[in-house]
Amino acid sequence: MEAQRVRIVEGGKLVIPAAMRRELGISAGDTVMVDIDHGELRVRSINKALENARSILRRYIPEGASLSDELIADRRAEAERE
């Protein structure tokens, strides 16, 4: 999608054009992630931010491994030792 010119209104509010909100899958009242990346403001939906975080974590988790199962097993073993 092409860049669009928007205005910052009273209170520092930024109005995101409707077409961009639709493309991001966000609507009024939704929470979004906002950060600054190389001097540019970046807005992401929570779902997109989670998707990105999961893809980063997948690089470090072996295929077929279940971290929750490993954590539960560790906790049970720890409880047995007590």
C-alpha cells in the first residue's frame, strides 16, 4: 500500500486511514503495538506482533519439541524431589 499523508490532531492522535486499518485488520478500540524503527513510526496489530515473536522463537526450538510439556515435566520432577 502506498504511503499516505495524515495529520496529527489534538492530543497527539494520529488518524490511520480506513484502507490501512482494514489491511492491518484493526478497528476502533483495538490495541496495537507501536515502536520506532530506524527513525520511523511502526504500527502493528497485536496478532502480527505475536506472529513475529513466534517466528523468532521457532528458530531456537527444535522441531516437535513442546516447551509446555518440558516445563510441566520439570515441575513434576522438582515436586517429587521435595
